[in-house]
Amino acid sequence: MIRLLRFLKPYRFSVVLIVLLVFAQAIANLLLPTLMADVIDEGVVKSDLVYIIRTGGLMLLVGLVAAAAAITASFFTSRTATGFARLLRLELFTRIEHFSLNEVNRIGTASLITRTTNDTTQVQQLLIILLNMMINAPLMGIGGIILAVTQGGDLAWILVATIPILAVALIGVMRYALRLFLSIQVKLDRLNLILDEKLKGVRVIRAFDRSEYEQQRFDSANEDLMRTTIHVNRVVAALLPAMTLVMNLASIAIVWFGGMRVNEGTMQIGNMMALLQYSMSILFSLLMVSMMFVMLPRASASASRINEVLALKPGIVDAPETQTANQGRGLVSFQHVTFKYPGAEEPAVYDLSFTTRPGELTAIIGGTGSGKSTLAHLLLRFYDVSQGQILVNGVDIRAIRQQDLRAKIGFVPQKPQLFSGSISENVRYGKKDATEAEIWHALQVAQAQEFVSALEAGLDSVVTQGGTNLSGGQKQRLAIARALVRQPEIYLFDDSFSALDFQTEARLRMALKEETREATVLLVTQRVSTAMEADRIIVLDEGRMVGKGTHQELMRSCEAYREIVATQLSLEELA
């Protein structure tokens, strides 16, 4: 938790002001019982009306100061805590943005969302309590004890004996609750994971009629979270009535023994009333401390989870001294590239070497799990190669700034990802300052102009989250237009035509050939019809390159390629 306080630096003056205001509030609250004792002993008992009015007016003024300080402190506390949470969420989001896929997979998407939202809220709520009570509670407690000793004399032993009992109970309960609160956050991660899978996989779940099974999974995780939450709340809830009971017994003892001393004439009634007020002040301070301790275990667990994200260093970072790769345009060379996913036993690709130049189309074909998409991820530097190197324009991509490298590439993923907004906003994701003419040209090449023009709002037509209001083929064509509009040096298509019919794909490939004639094109595909016109076809099998050449050359020399061709031609003939 302490490490997160650095995000309070922009609000340090507000924090100082809050401390001063809370200090003033505590001092004012401590003065009131003493003034009340004076009113009773010097004014009421002696029938001194002038003293009562003068001291009562002073009490009113002190009360107004306490109220004004409390209101102002609450205002600045809310603003400071909200700003702190905003900076913390921004830092988390920025840090997660720079994570490689390895770090994201290590923590988990659902857990990262929980840490950025729920965990940050827990820390924010604790900060609000700390800023309001970090001065108020100790000052009210310690000041109350000192003034109680002054006003109550030998009766103060009642409070001195009571407070250690309460402190031991408080510490014991909170140490036990800390483990439970940490468990709650982990179980909340699990619940979010199941909910995320349910929402993303709703089509598959319904198609296989597994809704009841998913409901049981959710109910089980939800009930587990509920049981733990109820248990920890019962433990914490028992603390408040126990503390109240002990302090009320202390108050009864004060009235009992104080009344005997007043009757004996060894104690004034005002002093006894002040002692009762200070005992309530001490109780109030302990209640504030208990509120902090109720929040502290859960916020501490949340802070630990947040610090884990902030302390996690991205596995892929820019080199200390980067190089430009402007000599040439789109020359890509894989040199003895071997890559193994973290935790995998065998490499996904092994000793892969090839070069593709501007104006060339290189197709990468192979069966499922052969390593085709891995090559795309390596070129984009989503992962770093285990051995060998990848060169762009003669420069190792590890020596190029990631931003500069990816600016050279127009990437169309295997599963097109669209964002909520309009069609024009999604296409401009590739080039934020693209003109309307450039957008329409990209849509025309991507064979998307016809269906976009048919929409009532055209480019301003709404795209829902994930593009759920569009068909698979429409989403793929918009994703292709998004890559085309940036006019990069390198085009990287990762099985990007799978949702298109053969006629649309043929028109698209013809348009792309003209549009990308000066660029390097890498095409990952499973379709022979898509790959056969390439200048170079690379055949992968279990991560190894088993063939390289044109369609005709591979038909003569590569058995694996002939098997792929024979299988697909048979399927097409049956269709």
C-alpha cells in the first residue's frame, strides 16, 4: 500500500490541507467536553447566567469550526482520492498496454480487469478513510485519554484497563480477516473469468446446448465467493458490537463510581460528565480505527495485486539504442529463426530461413498447428525469437522501436477485431488522419464498398462492440480496409480470407495485386487457391519448412504440398 502513495504526489498540497483541517476538527471536538464541564460546574451549579452564555457561545463557535473543518476536509478528501484512483488506473492501463502476450497470459485477462477496476476501488476507499481519520482517530484517542485522566482523576483507570482489551481483539480479528480478503479477490478473479468466457463463447455454448453446465459453473464460483464473503463479514461485524459492549460497560462503571464520588463531594458532576464524553470520544476513535482495519486487509490484498502488475516488467522492450530501418522498403528476412512458446516442450517453429522483397507475394501454407500464425506474431514482435533473427530492411527488428516497426506493417489478424464506433472510425484505426476519399478507396479495394454504401448511414453506420452486427465476411473486409488505408511497406495477412466466398476472394486478390505492387506481402493461408499465384510459397509442417518455391515447383518437389493440394481439390470437387 505504501508504494502506491507515490500517486498522491500531484495532490500533496491537498493532503497537507486535509491534515490541517482534520487536526482542527479533532482539537475542536476535544475542547467541547471540557467547556461543557465548565458550564455545569461554574455556570449551572453557581447559577452564573453570564458565564453560561459566554461559555455556551464559545462552545457554539468551536462546534461551527469543527463542522466547517469536517465538511471542507471531506470535499478535498473525495477529490484527492478520486484523482489518486484515476492516476492509478491510468498507470495500470499504460503498463498493461506495454505487456507482451506472455505477461498478459501469465496474469490472465480477467484478473487484469479486476485489478484495474475492483482492486483500485478498494484502495481508493481505504484512502478516503485514511485521509479523514489518520489524524482524527489517534488524536481523539490519545487526547481523550489524557483529558480523561485530567478530568476524572483515579477513575481514568477504567479506560486505561479497557483500551488494551479492545486493541488485542482488533488486531486478532484483522490478522484473521486479511487471509480471507485475499481469498475473496482471487475468487472474484475466478468469477470474472467464467463470466468473460460465458459472454465471449455464448454462440458455442448455445450451439452445444451447454447453458445449464455454464450456469452450474457460475453458480459454483458465485456461491464460493458468497460463502467466503459472508464468513469474513461475520467476523468483522462481530467486532463493532463487542467494542460497543465493552465501552458501554466502561461508561456504566464511570457513572457508578463517579456518582459515588460526586455524592462524597470528592468529584464535581461536570468532571464526571466530561469523563463520560471523553470515553465516548475514545470509543469513536476506536470505531474509526476499526473501520480502517476493516478496509485495510482487503485494500492491502488489492494493493499487493496492483503492485504485482506494476512491478512486472514487459518481456519485450525497445533496445537502449534503436536503429532506423529506412534503407529499402519492406525487405523482410527470416534467418535461422527458432521460437518456443513459454512453457512449451518443443519449438513452434524451427530453423526457418527465407527472404521476401518489395513487390513479391510470399504465401505461407501448412496444416493446423504448423506455426503459420506464429511467424506473423514474431514479425510483429509480439514475441521475441528464441534463436536466429528477423530483419526488416536489413535491421534486426529487436533494434527497431516497436512503434516504428509496427508502423511499417499493415496487419489483418485471423480473427478480425472491430471496435465500437462507426465504420469510418474503425477504418481510421489504421491511419487516424485518413481522408474520406482514402477510406472509400480502401473499402473499394477490400470489396467492402458495396455493402457499406448500401447502409443508410454509410461510413457513419454504427459498429457494435466486436462487430457483432456484421457478418464474418463483412468484418474481414473492414479489417483488410483498415490495413490498406495506412499504405504500409509490409502487408501481413493471417488467414484473412477464410470467411469470404471464392468469387469475392478472387476479386479481392486481383485488387490487392494492383494495390500492393510496391509493397512486400506475406500471406498466411490454408487455401491452395489463395497461395498458388504467389511468387513464393513456404510449406510448413510441425514448425519446420519442408518446401519453398512456386506452385509448379512444389508440385514436383514437395510431397506435403501435393497432399494439401490433393485434399483441397477433392473437397472442392465434392462441394
